[in-house]
Amino acid sequence: MTTTTYRVQGMTCGHCVGAVTSALTELDGVTDVSVDLDRGEATVTSEQPLDDAVVRDAVDEAGYELA
């Protein structure tokens, strides 16, 4: 298992947290996602390391941006 924390810009409310959580949860191999609105962070646990470009694309599609 691999756990990585990403900085996410543009989140302002609970809906934002839900959108980012949903987008990251759908990635292949992801087993857990925890998004902290106050810190602007998403912590992703996966079976193996994720490609940063794949994570960036998922966050972008949700309407947010990796810092």
C-alpha cells in the first residue's frame, strides 16, 4: 500500500470535498481517499504508487487543481 498527500486548490465547501473524493476514489487501485478542506489536502491510499498525471487529470476534471 502507498499513501500520498496532494495539495488541492480551489476547494471552498463540502461539495468540493465530495467532488474531489469521488474523482480520486474512481482511480484504479485506490483503496481510500481522505480530503481535508481546511488544509486543502487530499490523502490517497492505493495498492501501488499512482501516476501524478493521472491524479492531476482526475482533480482537474472535478474542477480543481493540484498545487
